[in-house]
Amino acid sequence: MAGHGVQGVDEFRSLLQEMLQRAEVVKSSTTVEPAVTKSDLGNLLERVEDEFFSTATTTESSKKRKHAVIETAVRETFNSILANTTIEMPAFVQLWNLLDIISILSDDEQCDAALLFWLIEELLDSQTIAGCRKIFDFLESRREKITAKHFSQKNLVILRSCNELLRRLSRAEDTAFCGRVFIFMFQSFPLGDKSSVNLRGEYHTENVTTFDKLPLKEADPEEMDVDADSKAPPAETTNNTAVKPAEESGSGSKGVTFSRVEPMSVDELYPKFWSLQESFNQPKKLFDASNFAGFRAGLEATMTKFKSVQTEANSRPIKASEEGKRGTKRKRSQGEDDLANAFNPKYLTSRDLFELEISDLSFRRHILVQALIVMDFLLSLSTKAKEKLAKAMPEGVNSNKSVVYADQTLSDDETKWALDMKRSVAEYLRQGFEGPFFYRMVETVLSRDKNWVRWKVENCPSIARIPISPEDYVAAKSSARKATTNKRLRPNPLGSVDLKFLAELEGRSGLERLKDPAKYKVPSVKSFQTKIEMEDMDIEMGRDDESKNAAIERKASATWRALRIACGTKLVAFDKIDKDDQIDAIFQDHAKTEEPATNGDDDVDESLFPKDRRPIVISGPSSGVGKGTLITMLMGKHAKVLGKKASHTTRTPREGEVHGQHYYFVTQAEYNVLRDGDQFLELNNFNGNDYGTSRKVVESIIAHGKVPIMEMDMHGIQQLKDASYAARFLFLQPPNIAELSERLRRRGSDDEDKIKARLEIAEKELQQAKVEGFHDKIFVNDDLQKTYEKLEKYIFGLEGDIAEEGVIEVEMPEAPAGDVIMNGGSVAAADGPVEERPSAAEIESSK
């Protein structure tokens, strides 16, 4: 509003000019890319906030007034650039920069969210088709950014702009540009948005197919006399149609019946063929009996001609008509008006080209695909289809009456004709070059389109899936478990091998031969070392390529089998293998992992190991029950048998903590890689720090021949059980809550509020421990020494021994910093902070 004296408009227009000047300096190119970013404008955007939106009590009405001021200044600048430059000029980059600036202001809610698309809508109206392509270059390059925020305020303007552009393109030849517009809308709008659905069932009646009107032939009287005497065909075969219409065929008609052997001539078929486009364009006209009869006759005549053309194409090239060979070039007398009237964006309908068009396989396929679409439309109006739709409609959902056509029903004779015609078209499309592949593609597209039509009939219900409740998930999981377990085996399983090979042979039964140890005994890893060395020698000394290739194949087979056996006992050695044909690391006797082994681990007596070598998981209330102390006692005596794991955490190390001993301290990025790679047996988050038990660390302990012992909370145990992890789950509980409360207060490291919180959490964990089958064994720690003896006997399978033989003298190790030493129910805090993983209940309370 130059010259109107509006101070706010003038001030923002001046600031906008500074932004454009800054953008011109930062962006050296004159093209759409790169986009102007927020950082490019620097403090100029801060001035917008300070000078126009700094009032703390900004009301909604004042905010709208400021948006109006900014919009006015933007429109003045927009119109000024548009009036002084054209889209082909390098200076037009100012307009792209202006649109980028508006996008930034829109995201910061400093102008109307739809302002950007209002200006683009006006810009599209002012440009030619070539200019609109450049505008769409801008839209496509910025699509994700300009549709990320406030999309609900922009969607109607985007839809209106794109539809208006498509109307302009409907008479143009650039179908690729139309595709770009559709793709932009598909990518911008959600899949279930109704804006792309024609809910009212309207048809594009403006898209009319025009074609030439052929002059009637003047009859020769003498020739007609001769024809009347000897050449006149019977009355029922003089019809110009190739098939009788519905009124003539009657109820006794049997499908598609051809009443004349010879197909129509090109001139006879031409008007009937192009008249089909009216029915393809507006299928509701087929509700009229006369229109349906004409469509039926025209389509059958077209099918007859197409079949004859296909036969001629297979035998000989098509010859032009003898009466006046028509050239493919347009006559000079026809002007531009004739070109505009005769041209259709889908087809060239000139009679001069018709004979060439129907000889083109792709053209015939395109027409027949339209026929299949109309056949599906007609068959959806049959009695059976309507009954099926009525049964399938969800309860309480009203159908979309605009597209159901409840008052229109296809008769049985018309339904049979439509089915026969659809079958005939399908058989024809399967013929020719890649015919089966083409028809399958068309069939897939049409079948999927039926689902979208059904969605529209149901008034487009939301396609978003409602999340199921935890109760439904547990019920479904239980049902699935029941359905997949305790199934009785088939007497003869599918795909089973015939057992005739067990028949008697050479005086020795087949079953006895299967019992031969050589049949089932797994060879040692080292047994392959000599084989691989021999194959290496054969490769080096091979006389020809054939013998070398055979040796290479034998070595590859032996290498693969050796690796397969080694993966169960020497998995840690795989990290030392650099090449797939050099696996010497698995043959070494003392392959070591990253974790240092204790002295003498290689020569541990097997009798010292537990009978059950599954990992041991010890849990209990988070503090004051003695889990850490008992694990320390077990590790102090059975260090060669048991291995204690260290968890991974994203928190920083505390004083005295050692990486790899207390925790593995990793960055958040490293933790995310391990988590996304399914490298954790269990994980959780506490006080903003992530914790996890590494699968590789536990497997490394097992690879060293030790039994892993892990301290874990209820949350972690539940994850292991959900994953069906094989382990022994032991629970350690205090004699009672009062004893646990006394222990926590004696420790003296927590205030009264924290003690109460821990007691509440402990009560929840004790309730969870009572669930039958959740733990394999529960120990009450009322006396530390006795509890340790019971725990040790259970772990090593000595519970059946008498007390005098089963009691093991335990040398109490010195408690490290952070452990809680309990003796006969008393609790004393060792020097240093108490270190332990948070429990599941603590995690929930922290959230």
C-alpha cells in the first residue's frame, strides 16, 4: 500500500528488502536451488520478533492485525518483483528468495500459514505452462519443508491450486507435467485424506471426444439392382453392428454371439468405435436402454475388428484401402482451428489415422482396458454384487448413495453379457507380445481399484489402526501360544522322507547302521585343520585350472564345516578372522576374548561346574537385600567357574569406577547402534541414562567355559522371559518389610523420603515374586552365611546333600567399595557409593 501512509507496512517492507538483499548476497546462484535458510538471515528474523511480536500481552485479534500488516507488505513486494521481472530473467531469483522467507515466517507463526500458497496460486495463474514448470521445480524442491507445519491451514489452498493447474493442462499435450502435479499432491496429502476422492461420483463431462463425420456414399442404381437380385444378404445380417443388441437378442441370448463372419469395414466401424468414448467418459448414460444397446453393439463390433486385425498382423502387413489411399499428413487447407478441434489429449481421432491406430497393439490394449473398467462398473450393479455389498457393509455405517446407484440394477441377460465380454477381452489381452504379463498387471490394478471404490462406498472411514489395549495384546499372545504348541504330530508329516532305507541290507539292519557313532558324532574343529592344509597344497601344486578349482571347492567345504562347528565353542575367535579362506584362529588352543581371563581358567576340573550350566539371574528388592554381597562371595570362591557381566550405560563414570569392570561406559550414539542392532538381552532407562545387558558380553563368558551370573531387576527379567531366554531365575528377599526398613536406615545413605519410596517399590517387587512360575527359586536372606550356603548348593546342584557334607567353608572376601555387607541380618554400608542398576518400579516412578 505504497503511499497510503501505513507505518507498520512501510517498516516491514523495509525490513523485507533487507532480507532480500541479505539472501542475494548469501545465495550466489540465480536458480531455484539452494533454498534460503533461517541461518542465512541471521539477526533480521530476530528483528521481526522484537519489532512486531514483542508485546507480552498479544491477543488473538492483535496477532491477526500484525499478520495482515505483514501480508500487505509481502504482497506489495511480490507484485513489484512480478511486474518488473519475468520468470526467464536471472533477477527472478528474488521471487524464489521471497517465497523462502515467507516459508520461514510461516513456520514461526509470524504470518498466515497459507500466505505462501496464496502467492503461489496467483503466480501459477500469471504464468504460461512453461513458467508453471519452473514454479513446480520450486514446489518439489521445498515440498517437505513447506508442508511440515500447519498443513491443515494450507491443504485447501494446495488442493485448489493443483486442481486449477490440472484443468489448464487437460487440453495440453504435456501429460508428464500432469503426473508431476498428481505426485506432488500424493506426497503432500495423507493416504486416507478424502480430498482426492470423488465422493459425489461426478464425471469429467467436459472431456468430449470429437471425430470426423464421414459423408454418406451415393448409391449407384444399376449396381443396386444387381445387388438386389443376387448379392443382398439376409435381413438379419445387414445390420451394421457385429452383434445383435440386447432388444433383439432377447432373454434367450447366450452370451456374445457374432451374427456376421466378416468384420466391419474401417469406415463402418469408425463412428461406432469413437462413440464408445462417450460411454467410457460417462458410464451413467448406460442406464438408458438405447445407449446400452448402442454401447453393446459398438463394443462387440470393435472386438470383432480387433480380432481380425490381430490375425492379419500375424499373417501379413495391413494394406491400405483401394478407394483413395489416405496419407497421414494433414491437408494444407486445414488451419489451426481444425487442428484444435480434431486433437484430443488422449487420442488422434482423424479418420486418416484410424486404420493405422487400430493396427497398433498398444492402442488396442488401451481401449480394451477402458472396456474392462466399464465392465467392472456394470457388474457392480448386478443383483449378486449388491447383495454381497449389503452383507459386507459394517453395522452402523451408511453407504455413500451418490456412488451406490441403488435404483439401478443390471438384468440377468445384461449381467451375463458383461461377464462374457469381460472374459473375451481378458482372453484377447493375454495374446500377443508379453500378453499374459500385461493382463496380470491390468488385473492387479483393477482389483486394487475395487478396494478404493469400496472405501468410497463406505463414506471413506478412517484407515488409521486404533492401538490395541494391553489386555487384548496379552490375550492374543496367549491364544497364539496355545495355537502353536501342544499340537499332535501328523502320522506322516508333510514332506517327510520315505523310511524304506531302514530296510534290512547286507545282513545289518538300517536302524543299527544309523546307530553307528560315525553317523551322528560331531567331528572336532582340529580334524579339519589337516584337510584344509592338504587342500592348500593341492591348490598350489595343481597342474591345470580344473584340478585347482576342485581343490578350491573342497577347501571351501571344509572351511565352512569347521566354522559351523567352531561357532558353538570358539565364537570369540571369529573376530580374529580377516579373510574367509584364512581361519587359523579357530585352530588355536588358547583363543582369548577381549575380556581378560583369570589365571588357571584353561585347566578347570569339569566336576567343579554346576550340573545346570544355564546363566544365573539373581534379582530382589533394589537395596538392602544383599544381592551384590552374595554375588561377590560367589565370585570370590568360584571365579574359575562363574563369570560376572558388566552392563552398558550412557552415564559418565563415577569416582573409582573402571570401564569394563563396573560398567561399559558408552556414548548415546554407540548405545543406539547396539540397541538398534538387537545387541541387548534387556535394557531400560533410569534418570535419563540408558542401561543394557550386552548379548555379546554374556556369550563371551559362555565361550570362556564359564556360567554367567547376572544381577537384574523385574523389568529385565520380564524381557528375558518374553524372549524365551534360557536361564535360572533366583529371587532374594528380606525376612520382612520391617527388617528391610531397618537395614536401609542403618545404611544411612538415604533420607527418610527415599527410604519410604524404596520400601514401596520393594513391596511391589515382592508381590511380583509371588507369581507362580516367575522365579525358579526364592531365598529369604535372614542370615547371610546360611543364605549363601543354600544359594551355592542350589547353583551347583548339591541341595540333596546332608548338612554336614554340604556346608562349604566360605572365606569372606573383602567387600569392594559400594557393596553392602550383611551379617546375621545386620547391615553396614562399605566405603563408597552404593552402585546398582535401577529396578523396573523405579523406572516407572521416575517417568
